[in-house]
Amino acid sequence: MSDTAKLITAVADTLILAYRVLPAEVEQIPVGTITAAFRVTDQEGRQWVAEVYRSRAALDRERDAVELAEFARAGQVPVPAARRTVEGDLVERLGRIPMSVREYIGGAETADDGLSGTRWQAVGTALGHLHRRLAEHPAAGPRTLPGAGVCTLSRARSRFDRLIAKLGQRAQLSPVDAWVLETAHERRALLTRVATLLKHLPPLTTQIVHGNLASPNLMLRGNSVAALINFRPPRPRFTAWEVARLVLDHRTVLRGDEWLAGLPDLISAYREAHSAARPEDLLSTVAVGCAWTLASAYPLTEVLDQPHGLDAPLQAYARARHKAALTLLDRLDEAEEAVRDGLR
């Protein structure tokens, strides 16, 4: 029996014992690195997603993440309902495998193809509702902090310097490694521009946010938002960072100029859904997203940390993310004007 087949058997057993779900079919589906995910069809035809945690070391944090999703759901944010164990727990930790279970969102797709058309307004509304609800989370209320804290330049310099030094020590570089080295030099030099962006940021709002809100975790059904998934444990972050991380994703920015036309619709819808949102946070979204992306050495540093360097998907992601960051920097003024249009 293969490892995957053994895991599927363990998932089925845990569903029966811990959740009283009688599976008719269990199928592995793509997901991130923290969990292995399985689509489950039970004997009554209902569908679920079982997320198996690869480590038991951080199960308290994983439970906190599921609790945050449930908190958002209780505030009418589109979030799949979690199924509790027979003991009433959100995470099963005592059986053969640690896992959580939530409802499966049928007929939906991720936003991996980027935002377009009326989806901009729908996403703005959902994001505004999310931040309005999470502003009420008991772990931390909204407060303002210096916007320059969105990223730590000294850490960014150290990461790029380490990457450049390590690659420079190699006797021979593959074509991919050579591109990474060239890109690292370019990004290291651009940190002076990042410093200028950070210097001009006003105090910005921090609060509890989703924490992992990227295109793969935004589920769309047609032009509507079907669900937000894969929350991270509650932690205060800049709301401008979360807005930028989702709406200025490379999948959207590299589609052409449509993102510049879509930004006003998203910002207007966000503000309508979350009237307490500060204009300063929204006006800073593009600068925050640009600075944060340019200062991030991921996934370039994976050439050092992975035994076989960058695989094909990471190579494509690295190139697209770099190109999008340069596009944001080049078109910063246009993008900020688009945000202003959305606030008028």
C-alpha cells in the first residue's frame, strides 16, 4: 500500500471514530505545505474537506486558526462551517492523525487566475466585511502604529546579502541560480527605494486579520465570493498589508492594465462595507504592497534552503512575483490615484 493510500485509510478511520462521518469516497486535493487536504463525500452525499496537519507540534495554533475562521463566520463573513469532533473539539488531536474538518464549497474556484470584471467589487465587499468583523476580535482591537513597521529593512538586507554571498561562493551556477543572483542584486539595490516608501507612510491601522489571504485562499463562484479559507492564528497585522497582499497579487497585476481600472471599484466597495476603515490605510495600500514585496527575499532564498533549488512552480512564482513588484514600483503614482478615485 502506498503512503497516500495509507493516509487516506487513516483519514477515513478518523472521520468515523472522531467525527461520526461515514465516508463513501476520500480523495486528496492540492493544498499548501502545512496540511494535506482531502475531499470527502460521505454516505449521505454531503461533502467535506479534511485537513491533516503534518506536525503535532503546533496544534494549539491550528485550533486558534479554525476558531478565528468560526469567529468570522459568526459575523456573516463567507467562511465554510467547521465540523466539530464528537468531543466538541475543532481539531482532532488524540487519534491516529491530527486533523480538522470543514464543509466543502462546491462549484467554486480559487482566484488563481487573478481578479477581473465585477469580481473587484465583490472581493472589496467581502474584504471590508472581514476586517469590520475581525476588528471586534477579543485578542486585539484596532490601533495605529508607524507604517514603516510593515517590513524590517535590516532583515531584508541581511537576507539578500546572505543569498548573494552564498551564490557568489559557488564555482558554477545553473541558469536558474544565475537569474536568482542577478535578481537578488537588483532587489538589494532597490531597498533604498523601499526605505523612501516606508519613510513616507503615515501611522497605519493594525488589528486581527485573516493572515493568509492570497489568491489560492479566496474561493469564487462566478463573480461572487464563495468563501475565504485557510485562516492563520489571530495576530495583529496592518490592514493595508492584507488588502495589498490579496488585490495586488502578481496573478492580477500581470494580467494587463485591468487592475488599475478595478482598484477604484474594490476600494469603494471595501469602504462601503467597512465604514470605520481609515482612508489613510487604503491610500497606503499600494505603497505598502510594493515595499513589502520588494523587501521579501522569498522564494529566491529557496535556492539555498531546498536540496534541489527552485523547482519549476517556484521558478515561475519567483519570476512573476519579481516582475509584479517592479510593475507596482513603476506604476505607483497611477495606482495610488486609482485608490483615491475609489475613495471619492
